[in-house]
Amino acid sequence: MTDTLAATATAGGLPPGSGSVALVVLAATLVYAVSCTWWPFRRCWVCKGTGRRSRKDGKVFRPCRWCRGTSRRLRIGRRVFNAIRARQRDAA
């Protein structure tokens, strides 16, 4: 029983290996944040990067209403970053 208490007291009640999992999650978040800074746009998933949509018969093409014909959309991480930056700018 004392061995169990000693192990719990030293590990802080966390399962073994949880520190490495947290480190991997932190590293993945950092890599995603950097990639959102370098490449803020992604291909539009509606028009598949063409910038235009067609009718089902394929005869009439119109600009994609999701990307407004640019074939690119802002990534979610970049949108969150821009919102945080706008809040800080408005608070100052």
C-alpha cells in the first residue's frame, strides 16, 4: 500500500506517459500555428480550387459563392488568429 501511495505522490496522479502526450500535442499545435502563419489560405472545398461552380448538367458556370471566385478560403487557425489580433487591437 505504501508503494502505491509513493507512486501516486511522485507522479502527481497522472498516468505514465501523459507528459509525452502533452508534449506531442503542444508540438502539433505549434506546427499548425506556424503553418497558418506561412500559408493562411487553403483550397476551396466547394469548387475544389477552380473558383467556379456549374449546374448539374455542366453547361452554365458561375463564380463559387463560398470563395467568391478566388478558389481560396481562409484556414480556421488563421481565422482564430485574426480574431484574437482584432480583439487586442480594439482593446488598446
